[in-house]
Amino acid sequence: MTVLAPLHFEDAREAAALAAFLTRLVHYDRAAAVRLQADGGALAVFGRPPSFEVLAIRTARLVDAVGLDATVSAGELLEGIEESAGKAVVPDSVTGPPWTGVLPPRAGWQPVAGLPGTAEMRGAVAAAVAEFRARDEELPEGRRTRAERDLIGREIWSRTLGATGLPLRAVHAAQSLGFLPPEGTEAPVALFASGPWLRLRTPYGSIALRTVPMALTVTPGTSG
């Protein structure tokens, strides 16, 4: 077993923000895994919350230059974070799910025009949630099944936001994971594309997804 040195963050707020992200991931999936990639003084943590079909990315600044690429348990990493000390113990590596081998590209991102403001994005998510609930309530008793609900959800959350091509599920994921800026703030939110990937970036994290299905052959990816 290889024992890795603890990660030291630039300040306690970086540790707290990462802990909040991991807490939300574990809420959706107690057995969640995350892929960690550190290059120099920057750490990127990739997770895939169930049902959203997107990658969530949280970055943090480190005190020391570190080289790291590992897939670990999100819950164990969360337990190893000492917020007051601004550090984290990296747990042993685990065998990751297939998505950990296909990550967004490191470079080549180009801005995508047409992204609405944060308030409008929140409104779109709220309208989609309300529509889902209404259509679910309208289902006859004999059709009120998980499969039928999944069909409704897939149809609603696959709709794109304006002309951007960004599925609503990506915005829903950003809101659920705390990535959208708080109401009343003017923090920048932007959309980028690189090949088959789209990336919604905010100061609190990013949501990335492929716009075409993955190939059957899985190859290692790089952080975005």
C-alpha cells in the first residue's frame, strides 16, 4: 500500500468547499467514487452524481506542487478532510467505474454564446421540476411505475437551454450541487465547448458532459 502525503490547501475555505461538494455527492450515492488529478498547485476532483448523467468538477488550490492521479472513495476522502487545518488525507485507491477513464479534455475550450443569466437558469429548472410533478400526478395508477417516471424525466431533462445545446439536466446538476451562484450575486457563469464536450463553468465548480455517446473503448482522460 502506498501512503500519500496529505494535501495542504491554500486556506481553510478551500477545504470547506471541497468537503461541501463531497457531502452532496455522497448524499446522492453513498458508494460514490471520485477521480483526483493534481498538477502543480491545483487539484481537480471529478464526480458523477447518479441520474444527472454529467460530470461534476470541483477545483482547489494547494500550497505545494503535487503530482497525483487516483480514483478514491468520495466518503473516505470526505472523512480525511480537516477543514480547520486546511488539509486532506488521500485514501487508498479503488477500482473506479467506467466514467473515470473518460474525462473532459484539458485544452481546446471555446466559448458558446446564448447562455441565459443565473436567474433564468434557476427558473428553467423550477419549471421543469413543476412539469415533472404535474405529469407524474396525471399518470393513471397502473402506469405510475419507475420506468414510466424515468421516461418523463428523460424527456424533460434532455431539453436544451435555448440555442446552446446544453441539456437542462446539466443546469439541474449545477443547482443541486451548489455550483450556481447564490441569488442576488453577479458571479460569472459561462458555457464552453471542446469537441463533443460541453462545460458549464461557475466560480463554485463546473458541470461537463458529452454531447455524443462515448465509444466502447475507454481510454484515460485528462482534467479540465
